[in-house]
Amino acid sequence: MPEIWAGLDIGKKHHHAVVIDADDKRLLSRRLMNDETELLQLIGDVLEISRDVLWAVDINTGIAALAISLLLNHGQPVAYLTGRTIQQAPTTYRGEGKTDARDAFIIADQARVRREVSMLRPGDDIALDLRLLTARRLDVVHDGTRQINRLRAQLLEFLPALERALDLTKKGPVVLLTAYQTPAAICRMGVRRLETWLRNRKVQGADTLAARAVEAAQAQMTALRGEDLGAELVARLAHAVVVHNDEVAELDARIEARFRQHRDAEIILSTPGMGPTTGAEFIAATGGDLSAFAPDRLAGFAGLAPVPWDSGKVSGNLRRPRRYHRGLQRALFLSTQVSVFFCPVSKAYYDRKRKEGKGHKQAVIALARRRVNVLWAMIRDQTLFQAAPVLARAA
């Protein structure tokens, strides 16, 4: 039990700190800039009150990065209270007003009364780099998807046949639209010249794509109003999609290179279905160290373990948890889906769950839950995955 508790209400420009003792007495209340000098001054002033202190925050990334880094670098224990916890906590305190000082007090008091709080760890540099890179990759992928949807909508304005014929999630059709968008322009090029143009830009399946594009262009002889402007907008959107795809490819290369430098990279890659991207997301979500996780806790953190929802005479009722790490669940779910196609052990377990009446998603989640135990044990023992016959029969 610490002697004092320090709550930090994190803000973009300013933080507010409140220090309390075991009797809820406020020993310090201060508004400070999100600045290294003022944060170091706060740490020094709090340690003068008592060196037995537990710090608490309600944000653990982004605008809280400087404060948390300074605290961890000075050997201070930092507890993390989730946003849902702090949102619900004020209803148990007197009054309905909201101020930064009150929020900081609630954060400190919740850290005082709760016996189970998550403690922040410094983590390794590789895990931090992978968290930044995978987050950026996800943003770029989402932006690229939005651009493709806009491109489809714009193309439907004047050439719906071409929109139906092209798969805009692939490189070749998008490259084609950067230069040729209207029926007249595509027909003038013809199949052979368009095929040569695509081959010069290293587009795979150039002959099939050129034939499909010319066929779609010849199906519409009418030039619609606004076609010229629409074609210009399609070209701009296509260029934007190409840029997004190039950035994703660059990020994938950087993620893989950095991921392979991690001590557990080869172990994670030996797991069926796990690739550099999903493996990097796994390391980023767990901080690169599973010492703080038991298998059950890791499964709960990933949202793969159901939680009981019983009341009165209702018992044995399970539901999906609401609080879990979305990125970790995505990495485990996607890798598990892939493993069903390539790993006999995973395929046998999946088929068994389907025969029990579970749907595809339920069967994949059940398999992912089982794989969490295997992956955790592999990292603990520093051994690679082995699909032993005994495990196959047990599945």
C-alpha cells in the first residue's frame, strides 16, 4: 500500500495533478504545462512529500507520452486506469460539476481504492517502433480504402461498365486509370497499345486487363455530360491510391525489418498463419514482453475469452467482453483464419467446432483462444512451433 497517490488528468496543452493521502486529504493540486521542465518540477515536489507514491493516469499514449516517459525514467510506478473506468467513476462522487482538478482527484482516488490496476511498463524500443509503424500502416490502409470507394463512385458517374470490369483493389486497374479514364481514350489506344503501356509499368496480367478495359469502353458509345471533369477527378483519385499503395509497401518493408530484430520474431513466425505484419501487431500490443501475462489474461486482453453475465436464476450465461485490445484481437483473428488453410492441426480443430454447431466466426475465435495458450508457451520456453502427431489427434 503506497503512502500517497498522485493522479494526472492528461490534456493536450496542460495537465492537472492532485496528490492525496490514505484519508483522501489533498496534499497538492497543480495545473502544469505539458512540458519537461514543469513535469520534472512536479515529480520532485511530489517526492519531497513522500517517496512512496503511486502515480495514476487515464491515457497511456499520445499526449501522455512525455509525462509517462519521465515518470518511468525516474523509476516511478505508474498505474493506468481505462477511459471507461474514469467515465463511470464520477457518478459515485458528490456533485455533478466537472473540472480538471476534480478529474485528477478522482483518478488518484480510484488508484487508491482499487486493488487491481494495470501498471505501465517501459517496454522495449522495438515494440515501441512497431506500435508506431503498425498504427501508421492501419491509418494509410483506411485512407486508401476511402480513396478507392471515392474512385468507384466517381467512375460510376460516366463509365459504369469500366467500374464493373476493374478490380480497383489491385495495382493494375488503378495504374490504368491514372492515364486513361474515358471510353474514347481507351478505345483509341486499343488492346495491343494499352497492353504495351501497362507492361512498361510492370503491371501483371497486362493482356487480360487491357482486353477487359477495351471491352468495357466499347460497351458504351455515349459520352455523358461532365465526362471530362469526371475523368480528371478519377485520374487524381487514382494517383492518390497509387501513393497510398506505395506507402503501404514501404511500411510493410520497414515493419518486417524491425520485427525480425525482436528476440521472439522467429518463434512468432513459426506459428501457422502468423506473418511479419500480424506478428508486429502482436508485439506492439503486448509491449514485446509476455512476463506480465498469464495465458488466461492474455486471452482476456485480446477479447477471446468470454465473460460471465449471470443474474438471479440465470447462470452459465457468457458474453463477449466489451473491453479488450482491438489490434491484438485483429492480429490473432486474421492469423488464425489463415492457419486453417495451411495447418492440419488448426484445420482439424476448426472442423470439429463447426460440427459442434458453431459458425465460422465462433469457430475461429475458439481456435484463436487455443492458439494463445500455444503461442504463450512457445515464447516462455523459447521453442518453435511443432505440429506433433499427438497434438493433431488431440485436436
